Amino acid sequence: MTPTPLGTAAGLWAAITADTVSPGRSLMLRSGRWSLPVVLARDPRATTAAIRHALGDRPHPAIFVVERPGGLPRPWRAGAQAAIEAAFLSS
């Protein structure tokens, strides 16, 4: 599993999301051909509302806003644990 910063390479929605949250808090987790956009937030509800407001009507994939890796979908938890904790602790 590899984390990369969320940004314009993933599309306009990703750039808007990355600009809405604190630097280093938005990641694209990749595992093989699968990817999962993740935002780490101390207050997931407020962060989700801010992202929704910033995105408006723009189409986008599901973005997982979590406080810690345990909030991710089960298949991603174990592999993402180390990558997300390292990103969360460094910011």
C-alpha cells in the first residue's frame, strides 16, 4: 500500500479537497489497481462539511474523512495503518 498526497493529478475534486484541509492531511492510498481518497481530520464532521461546501456540485468519488485509520473500510485498515499514521503524525 502506498500513500501519495492528494492533488491536481487526481483531478479538480482532489485539488479542491487538498486545498480545503490542512497540508499533509489528504492522501490517495493505492493498492494494485485500487485507490482510496482519504482525509485525516481531528473533527471529521466539520471537515466533511467544509469539503462538501468547497466542492459544490462537482462530481467526485467517495472521500473518506476519518480521525484515525480505524475509520476506514475494513479491507483498507491493516495495510493503511502504518502509512496513514506516519502521515498523520508528521503533520
